[in-house]
Amino acid sequence: MNDLIKAYTETNFTVYEPAIVIRVGQINSRLDELLSQSNETSWAYITAWNPYSEPTDKQMNEERNEQLRNDIIHYKFFDGEVVGTDPTWGPEKSFLIIGINKDEAITIGKKYRQNAIVAGKINEPAELLWIK
């Protein structure tokens, strides 16, 4: 489990547009600016790929991510991808969701069988929320 936590903390949680790279334990001024411009204070970063860190075929991952997109349609969200340091894991498509609270984000993360999600509030470090 420590290896998995280490992998999460060394991962870049990226947003395509606006270009933002979120890191666990760090404050991100670009993310804070986006939240401020949107009059929001909270956010979460969630993927539906590779449930419980089990490699899943690309088509299934794409389908799950489209289901996630439909589940978050009532939020403001931005496309991105999770990029880890382990070369055996490719990028995982994902979403930065703003205006979502921790409880709602955890519920969505659990639905998509994720070990953890990353979430936070404006002017605070990104937090790894272990949910499995």
C-alpha cells in the first residue's frame, strides 16, 4: 500500500485547458485563479480508469470515463489526464471538477472504484483522499 500512496504523491494531475498541473500536498496558484474566476472554492480530480489500480483495457476505460462525464455534467469540469512516473502505466483520462464538495467527490470516486481521489479548496494544498 505504501508503494501505491507513493505513486499517487508522485503523479501529475493535469488539466489540458487551462493548462494546470496539480500535485498532492502543493498549493496551485493557477487552480486557485480558476476557482476564483468561477466563484467556487472547492474542487476534485477524478478518473474512472483502471478501477482499484487494476489494468483495464482501453475501450472499457473510455466507456467508464464517458459514464463519469455524464455523472458530472451538472458541474463545471475540465478534461485532463493523470500522468504518473511509472512507465508501465500510461496516462489516464480524467476530470478536474470545480464546485464539488468532498463528500460528493468521494461518492463519485467510490462509484468508479477508485482507490483515491485528489481534492481541495482554494488556497489550500491538494489532498489525497484514500477512499477504498
